[in-house]
Amino acid sequence: MYFVTNRAFDDNQSGYKKLTKHPNALGPNELSAVSITGVTKPSVELLDDVLPKSEVAALKAKYHLSIDENQQHFVPLRIACETFDQATKNCKNVLIYVHGYNNDIKDIYSSARELERLYNVIVTPFSWPANGGGAMSGTLSYLADKRDARASEDALNRFIDIVGHYYALLTEAMRDRIAIIAKNKHSDNLTKQRELVAKLLEKECSLSVSLLCHSMGNYVLKHALNSSLAESRNLVFDNVILAAADANNLNHKAWVEKIRARKGVYVLINANDYALSWSRRKPGEEQRARLGHYLRNLTAKNTYYIDFTGLKGVANSHSYFDKKTASKNLAIKRLFSKLFAAENLLTNLVYQSHNNTYKPK
């Protein structure tokens, strides 16, 4: 599994500890790509930033890319090509996952693998330097993570920009290749060319790329959207899913309405969410009602608010997309399968006009 991160990498450590709790020494905007394989004895490898020209040439030829192989290219090109290839061959969708507060790398890797197994997706985590426990705990750890979340806003913007660039590049290459096939088959009939292009695109290019922000990962996204760079405002993802958002409900409309998605923006709420109830008790004027557990003031016009409160298997869960909940409630599992595949959800939801939410059925 590939991770993209602004954490510092320490090759003197072993296993998951190589990805530290600290920002990259070159600054919090500096991104690295890391490959993690295995579980009990994980191999954690920092990837070289610059690709060899021979590899660039091979990728260009294999995927028919419109790139200059004589220019310098970087490791996200390899990751994007491998992910796109795996997704199209295995009929999977791609999920970019931004984790929350107090998550260490082992936790994030475990959650990402679970998402892959449950929902037939390829997960690429963006990991910011959440504290993950350690010497600090409780309120101090929580507030430290909020500082790191704010400092990571432009790293997330840069990553989203990279995702958008390579998604567009690979999609364009596939469309061009399909157009040539159609033209060769129906050289004298433009209508049949268009029909074949549409048919082949549906068959070969139906994958979706969605963004899942969980807990304080939404706080990172909030600040990314309000940044002067704000690549996160670009139309990159099919769905954007704000799950158990550890961000203020108050005035959330101002930043949530900046999100653009091809299919939908979804805010997921559990009014009994224990973790969000706990975070609200932290000191400071920012600790108002959290977006992910408050069923009032839900007014963003671009957003579907989905209320999981009281559903079978949810209870006080903070991660109700996990295996524990999915095993108890197959309707919730089906709902997340559709969310991550950017499919139509309306047949799985009932609208509640009194608070502008949808209830899964």
C-alpha cells in the first residue's frame, strides 16, 4: 500500500516507527511517498522522489501518456499509473483516506486495509503527523494534533492537486486510445465512432476516485479549503465524504460549500458519537458542537447530511464504516459500498425534512 505523508521518515527506526509523529524536517508542506507491505513484520520503504528516465519512458509507452520523457518526473507518476492499472483491471474504485486525531501508522494501515477488504476499493492514505499517543495524552495531545492539522493544510492541498493532475492525465490517455480504436473500426461513420467510444469508456473507465476524511481529518480539509492555495477547491473527486467530522458545526456551511465533487458531498453524523462528545469537552472556545454529532444547523446547499444515529450496530461508534458495524448491519455496508463507488444513494435513504437529513434504510 502506498502512503503519501508530510511526516518525517526515520530510517534508523524499524517497522511502522519509521514514519514518525513529527512533521518533515524540510517543513510541513513537504510530501513523501512510502510503501508499506506486510502486517506482522511490515516493510516500510521511503520511495525515491525522482523517477529514472527509463521508467518514465516505459510508463509513457505503456499508458500512452502525453508527457515529455526528457523532463524530470516524480514518484507520484508511478503510484498513479499502478493504482489506475490495478483499479481498471480489477474493477475497483480508488479512495483517498485522510485519518483523524491520535492515529499512529499501524492504526492507519490497519484501517485502510480493512476498508479495502470490506468495500472493494484501493485505498491511498494521506497521513499527517497526528500524535498517536506517546508521552503526551488527553487534552495536550488533542490540542497538539489540532496544531499539526492546521500546519498540514497545504500538504493536503498539494496532494489533492497531484491526484487531480494524474487522474486527468490517465483518463485523457485512455480516452485518446479508445478514440483511435473507434476511428479505426468505423473510419467512415462518425456516429458509430461516438457510440463505440461511449461503450468502451463505460467498460474500461468506470472507476471513481473519492475522498474520505475521518474525524480530525476534516479539520485538515477545512483549513486546506480556506488556504490561499486551496487546490482542494478544484473538481477532483467523484464523492467527498466527511465522516464523524471533528470540526465546528457552527459556520460549517462557509467551508463545506467550497467543496466541489462530480457526484456528491456527504456529511455523516452520529449524535451518540462518544469520541466527538469527548472532544467537545476539551477547553478552548473552538470546542463547540462538532459537525459529526450535531443534528441542527445543517444548511450547506451542496451537501447530503446522513444521520446514522440509533441504527443497528452504530451505538456510540466514531468509525461506523468499520468491520464491527458492517458485520452487524448489512444495510450500512451496502450504503458505504455505494458511497465509495460514487453510485446513486437515494434508493438507500429516506429524507427527514425536520432537520434536512437522510436516514439509511
